[in-house]
Amino acid sequence: MLRVCLVSITAAATLWSGALAAQSPEAPNKGVQVGDRWVFDRSDDMTGFPKDTYTRIVTAVSEKEIATDFYVRGNSAKTIMIFDRDWGLIDNSTVKYKPNNGQGIQPPLAVEKSWRAEYDEKNNNTGGNMHGSAMSKVTAQESVTTSAGTFDTFKIETLIKAFPPSDPSKQWEYQIIRWYAPQINFWVREKYLAKFDKRTRANTSTELVDFSQKF
């Protein structure tokens, strides 16, 4: 009987340690799957009021790309958005980026890791072009709690400067802080600040409120 108890305890400990490892930032799950879903609340930090609630659902995954449907609560329309496998945006149905918008991750992530990106974008509606440069750095590992749960995350800070090649003086600057949780393959929190001509044009906070994953 004692041997059976010891075996049971050992097995339980093994399972528990495996569960802990699965929650660590260094041990993500098997990757993004069709049907994965993340729901976010976004607030306007300039006014202090709620802005919207939106949902992103994965509809297709290939070797190079992730396709998602983007819905804003209260609006029946959807936006199809295409990312590379590291969540760099390629196409949001209005703007196309080459190679991407410079806001993806670069695994494996580690504190102090940094990377640069250059990109070009074209607005399909106006025909306008922009060139951007992005600098990202992993500044910390943090435990983040939202209404969706508690997550081990990498805090990634990104600074982007973008301008039309025809007039580089018309520069936009974006400061983006995101908390990426490998165990759900997505962000759980974001702070976004956009400035043009040194004036704030957007300042928002976004937080994960619900999610589901396919296994």
C-alpha cells in the first residue's frame, strides 16, 4: 500500500511540475490554431472613458501567415487581418505592409533582447504611402492579472517613427507597450500612444477579458 501511495504522489508531482512549466513564458503551447479567440476591452486614456470591446478569431493558419477576423461589439461588420507567424501585421484590409508593420515578436523572447524593423505601407483607399522604422525591446518578465486570468508575460516596448517618403517632415510617432503571454500566443495588455506634429492623437489602454483556444 505504501508503495502505491508513493507512486501516486510521484506521478502527481510530475504532472503538477509539468503544468507549472506549461505556464512559464519560456514554454508556450503548440502554437496558434484555427478557432483561437481573444476578447479585449479598450479604453480611451485621453478621456478616461471606455472605447470599445473587440474580438479577434483565427480563421486560417499556414506556414507563413495567420488570418484573423476582427469584430467590434455592436458592429456586425468584420475586418479581415493577415499577420505573419510572429504577429507582424501584413494586411488589415485598408493598409498593406511590407514586409509587416514592425510590431511582431521575435522568439525566443528574453529580457534585454531587442530588434529593429523597417517597413513600407500603402493605403488601399487613398493610395498614400508611408515608410516606418521600429525599435522593440523586451524590458521585463511580469505576471499580469486581468479578468481573463493571471499570465506570465514578456513586457515588450516598441517605438515607431513613420512618415510619407514625399515629405519626411510629416512624421508620426508611436509608443506601444505590450505584455505578451506565450501560453496563449497573444497579448494580454497593451498601452498605445500616437503622436503627430508632437501632439497626442490617440492614447489607449487595452486588456484581455476573455479567450479560448483549440487543442
